[in-house]
Amino acid sequence: MIRPCCFGFNPQTAVNNAFQVATGEDAALVQHKALAEFDRYVALLRKHDIEVMVVQDTPQPHTPDSIFPNNWISFHPGQLAVLYPMYAPNRRLERKKSVFQAIQEYSPRIRWIDMSPRERENRFLEGTGSMIFDRENYRAYACRSPRTDEGLFRDICETLGYHAICFDALNKGSAIYHTNVMMCMAQSYVVICLESIPSESDRHMLRDIFKQDNKTVVEITTGQMNHFAGNMFQVFSRKNEPFLVMSKRAYTVLTPYQRKVLRSFNKLITPDLDAIETHGGGSARCMLAEVV
């Protein structure tokens, strides 16, 4: 997790992130609120015995979205890490020396796959924002968008040994910018906004795959998705106890039945991330770059 020093509304990402809101609030106040939310989130994870590595962001270069590291890096078994091509120029600057140093200290023998040169071709794939990995069944899911190039998605899936599953998903007529705002994959279940997928054949395809993989399907509505109910992530404690992380805003819009189903699989962790969600357009899952 990257502790922010200069968090704020990013106009370079707002062009295709419908979840961001330009409130006009004082920048220093926004950073203050986001920092407090971040620190409480980390404390909450640690309270549940979930290991968290925190790296402090640096003022230069200026990176208002550094709090969302899952978009530019992903980690995989065998001490492997992938760097991804980012849509917004100022997000490319998040690949900072300080972060790499922290990663190297944690895993000194890490191997790298660098896809970032694809930025020069205007082709983008934003990590586990663009892709949802089902690590147990070696499947990866992605909805096409300006930030998710299908060719690059299929290339990295072939490299990592995953079966690529691609589809379209829309919100108010526009492509959903990141798959992880409409879908969450856990060990025994999947949370997904199927009504955002316009193709009936794609919806049937996904249902068939989930059934084949013995995944319980927890459907959310478009309205719930727009309150970050799709931006959840299953994490595990040091004792391998499962938890599902989602923001308080996301939890609030879930129905009692949805909460009951999710609790049948794992306990819920629900940090208040209102300032981060409003100004950054990302939520609980986006803030976690899981190390495996």
C-alpha cells in the first residue's frame, strides 16, 4: 500500500473514470482526509492480523493517484512481478525508485516483466484494475476499455498461464474503465454486476464458467456498483483466515441478504474511504497490490 503525500482529483484520469468527482474542495484538506482514511484502513487490516507493507509516497514527482498501486504492478508466484502500461502520463510516474527499493528489500530475487514500453504505442493495461485474476482456476477476466487493451490482456495471460476471458461492460452507455469496479473474484464466490454487461451471450458465458468453477454468484446492481460495491477484495490473515474488504459506502448499499451470503464465506472489513472514493474514483480494492 502506498501512503499518500499529495492525493487529489486527477484530471488526466477523470476523462474516462466516471467515479471521480471534482468537488473544488481545498487540496490540502482533501489530502488530510485521504491520509486519515488511509491510516485507519491500514490499522484495520493489521488489527485482523493481515500483513501490510506500507511505502510512503514522495512529493516529487507529483502523483495524485499513487494511493492506487494495483494498477501499475502485480505480483505472482515464483517471485515474479509485472509492470503495466498506464493511460494517464502522471500515473506512469508512480513507478518510483522508493517503491522499487521497498519491493527489493521484501523480495530481493524478484523477476520482472515490463510492459510499460507499450505506453509509447498508446496501448494500455492497468494491472489488477483492468484484470481480475482467479488464481485457483488460472482464469483472468477483463472488460474492454480505453485502459484495457484486449491484445495486451491476452498476451500477459498467455505469459502467466491464465485463460483470458474478455467482455464488454457499460455504465451509462460508456465502457467501464476498470473491471475491478464491477467484479470481485474470491476463492468460493464472485461478486459481479451482470446487468452492466450488454451481451446476453457474454452473461451466459460467465455464468457457465462460474458454475463450472463452483463459484457462488453474488449479483450487484448498477446502482450498487456506482457506490463501489464491486470494488471488493478477499484477503487472508497470517493464519490464513479469509476476510472480504470493501468500503463503508459499498457495505451500506448492500442488501441484508447479500451481506449474509458474503459473511457465510468470510468476515467483512469495511473502512470509511469517502474522500478517497469521491476524489480518486477508486476504493478498497484499488488501494491493495497483493503480494503472493
